[in-house]
Amino acid sequence: MKRQRTITQMREKGKTPEKQLSDEEILSIQEKDFRLLMLKMMQDIGNKLEAKMDTLQETVTKEIQDIKLKQEEMQNTITEIKNSLEAANSRIQEAEEQINEVEDRLVEIMDAEQKREKRLKRNEKSLRELWDNVKRNNIHIIGVPEGEEREKGTEKIVQEIIAENFPHMGKEPLPQIQEVQQVPYKINPRRNTPRHILIKLTKIKDKEKTLKAAREKKQVTYKGTPIRLSADFSAETLQARRECHDILT
């Protein structure tokens, strides 16, 4: 009891720190009191640890909740990105399908256009051959002065041209003329060149013989005026013959 009073007095006076006094108490108090003191200290430590554990638990729980919330947000973001990618892939696939359809359509159109062009060329060729066949017995006389036909008639002019340029043909039967006309039928006042005389012979061999004689003579005239004799072809055939001539020369 004396010791306890002494310790109490020392605490009141504040001459020794509490921790140091506690150590002295530990040395001076009895075993029972020591056990009570240790139990109290352990309870204090346990309470402090429990408080810290509660605080730590709250912190950890909050952090876990934050992590879970962030995970949910990340999962939602990933889901949105995945949905966006799937939608983009779907649109890309649709666009590719549309492009393929357009390409297939273009191929069909190109094939149809090529077939149409081939068909047109065949028709043009057939028409040209037919027209050339109609004209196969014709001869163009180019350069006869305008007005001569009114005085003598076109058939008489043809006979004079043959007599003037191909006298050796006089010993043979003259080419049989089926039809003679001037082309175009009407005079164009804007053109200074005379109209052509178109001769349609009965036989193709007479046409070939006459043109051959004109090529051999090289210079055909009518009353001294140079004229020209040529076969009557369609415009397409004439163009093809010009192109072929340009290539050969």
C-alpha cells in the first residue's frame, strides 16, 4: 500500500514519465496486479488492433468495391467495343456483298455490251456486203462538167467516154448499160464540183473490163477534160480500202 501511494504521488507530481512509472509498477506490484495490468494492456492493444482492422477492412472493402465498379465499367466498355466491332464487321460484310453484286452486274453488263457490239458489227458487215452486192455492177464517173447531160443525155456521155478512151473496146460488144443517173439527184449550190454519173451495167465482167482499161490508160478524159472512173462501194468499204491502202503504202 505504501508503494502504491508513492507511485500515485509521483504521478501527481509529474516527476517521472508514465511509461517509466509503469515499468516501475511492473517491478513493484504483486503478481495478481501484474496480470491484471497485462490483461488491460492486451485489451487496449486488442482494441486498437481491432479499430485498425476495422479501418483497414473498410478501406479494403471500399477499394474492392471500387475495383469491382471499375471492372464492371471496363466490362461494359469492352462489351460496347465488341458490339461496335461486330456492327462494323457486319456493315463491312454487307458492303463487300454489295460490291461483289455490283462487280458481277458490271461483268454481266460488259458481256452484254460486247455481245451487242459483236452483233452490231456482224449486222453492219452483212448490210455492207449486201449493199456492196447491190452496187457490184456500178461504175462512178467523176468530173464530167455539169450541164452536159441536158444536151446529150447521160447514156450518150458514157458512150462518148468509152469511144474516146477505149477505142479498142469498139471491136467488142459495148458494155450493156442497165441504168444511168446522176448522183445526187439535185444540184447542191454550195458545191462547186459536178455531180457524179452512176452507171449500172448488166454484167459484172463488163464493169471489171472497163475499170481495168481505165487503170491501164491511167488518164481518162472527156473532151480533153480529165475525169475519173471508180467502182461503186459503200462508204464503209471505201474507208476500209483507204485504210488498207495507207498500210500498204
